[in-house]
Amino acid sequence: MWEPLLVFLMFCRSSQAFTNRMHSTRRSPLGIVHTFSGMDIDRSRVEAELKEASAFQNALRSHGAAFALFHGTSALVITDSPMKLAFHDAEKLQTLYEISLQQFEPSLTCISNDVGNSIPIYPCIALGASASGWAFAVDVSNRSRNEFEVKNEAEGNLRFEPVRALLATLNQRDIAMAGLGASTLAWHRQHQFCGLCGSRMVAVEAGGRRACTSETCRNRAYPRVDPVVIALVQDPVRDKILLGRQSVYRPMMYSCLAGYVGPCESLEEAVRREVKEESGIDVGEMSYHSSQPWPIGRGASCQMMVGFTATATSTEIHIDTNELEDCRWFSRAEVAEAEELVVARRPGPSDESSKTLSIPGPYAIAHHLIKNWLSTTKAPLQASGRNKL
């Protein structure tokens, strides 16, 4: 008689373990919370509760609703130490900037005020919900930045800063919300018209979609996320790793090789193709490391960086100069010295004559791929507990 009960208890225990794992997906298998992830707001509630326009309008007017402002790909921040993303309530929006909640109607381009004059609409999207209320991102690109960059004791020093420039200054929550807001609003600006019929498109479902206004078309568009693979290629025999640099990098800055995933291409195939194209190096066995959202890609696109550690099966480099300015094998000692500069927060080389390697900071998945390799002993693959591909 106890057997059914034991089976039931085992099921409950395994189900709870699965639930716990599902709720801990903010961390990678290595326990890393990458920059632009780890946002402590509930985004699932946007889809569940704000699909209807009336629900969105009610959320705008709800207690605790807070609004972050964006101008192009820049976010309004409070520059006082510590720097943080600026959030305003509805009253402050009206008092400081003469913006009313009436102007967040997503299905219009302009509305009329009490005297019949046309006033602008500010695109607004829901970021998610926290214990204190709903959080929204508002696009104010149609006004001068100077109108929002104020200095006073009550509000602090407010200034628009490019999200990319905030990587090392905002906390985990704020940089994630800034990235989400800037990239999603940029996507809305870039999709004003339907790609099927040319009719105007409008934001729907709290900014999570765009819908064609043509009754005969009814096309819907969804925010775009571009998959990108990034690989730490190692030569276990010589205990070296392969790093490349682009001409836009600062002097002696090298990073892991990366590239977009092509149509009908697996992630593993993309790693092998990109490494071969850019460096001429063949890779064999590889293992998944972690992934990182990167909402500051080309043209304000949102990328998903999927990181791998791969083992080289050849060593002779043939650089594609259309992709890279340089590509080299670096020893463990050289990489360790570069990591020490990052840990000490000392600037990298400032001129081309320097021979000291510089690597990306902790805000980039490339840094964690390199750091993971440094933390291992000399071995073909240090991927204990992860799937080898």
C-alpha cells in the first residue's frame, strides 16, 4: 500500500526540483549572470495581463507605474554616484516634461489637445512588473535631448547616455532594463510600415508586437533577435588560445571569434564555419559554455550571443582581412597578464606600439570564455558537467 504513495512523493520531489531549475534560469551552467540578463522584473506578466489595449492603459495609470526615457539608443540616467537608470512617475512626467499618459496611445501618430492643436505621441512599451509596480520604456526621440537633461537637487543630474557607454556603470538590473528598452524601441522605430503590403504598422500588446493597419493584410511582426555564436578556440597541445581583433578595437584589444548563425545552420556548424572563414583554423570537439543577450548590436539590433569552447585541429592561421585586422595564438601567460589588467581595472594599452594584450571586460561573454580557460589546467576540454558536441 505504500508503493503508490512513494511514487507520488518521488514525483512531487522531482517536479519541485524541475520547477526550481526553471526559476533559476537567470544563471548560466557556470553560475554566471551575464550583463543584460538577470533582470529582477516579471516579464511574463506583460504577455499574460497587458495584451488588450485597455489593460495597457490601466497599467499606465496604476499605482507605482514608473517610466524610463530613451532618446535613440541612449537612456536617461541619474549621473550622481552611483549612476542609475532614471525612472519617473506620471506626475513627474507631466511636471518636468509636459508629457501626459494620454500621449502613450500606441495606435495613433498624433492627438489633439483641448484647443485643437496636434500634440505628439510617445511610443511606450511595457518592460515588466516588479513588487513596486509596472515599469515602462518611453521613446522621446522626437524632442530635443536638452529638454530632459536637467540639473536640480530634487531629481539629481539627468543626462542621456548611450547604453553601450553604461556597461561598466549601471547595476545588473538597470543595464538589463536599459538594454531591453533601447533595443525594443529601436525595433519599433525601424518597422513603421508593413513588409507585405506597405501599410502603416502600430504597436500592440503593450509594445510586444507590431500589427499592420490594413484590414486585408493583418500582418504581425515580432521583435527580432539575431543569433550569434562566439567561440574560445584552444590549442591544448601548445596551451594557447586563438583571439582576433577588428580595426575598430582599441590598441592590442583581442577577443574571441564570433559571427552570425546562417539560415538552416546549427550552432555547431556556425562555430566551425565562422572560425574557418575568419582565421583558417579548423575546429573539432566543442562544448557549450553560456549565452548572453546583447541588445547593442549593429543598427541597435538585439543579438543572442551563444558561447562555446572549441578545440582546434589545425594551427596555421590564414586571416580574412575583410573580417579581422589580426588574429593570433596567445599563451596562457599573456592571457593571464591581460586578465590581471581587467581585475585591477587598469586601462589597456593606449598606443599601437604596445605589445601587452588587452581583452574585453566582465560585461562581455568573451571575457568569461577566456576566464574559464584560464581557470583550468592544461587539458583538451575543460567542460566537466556540460555536453560535448
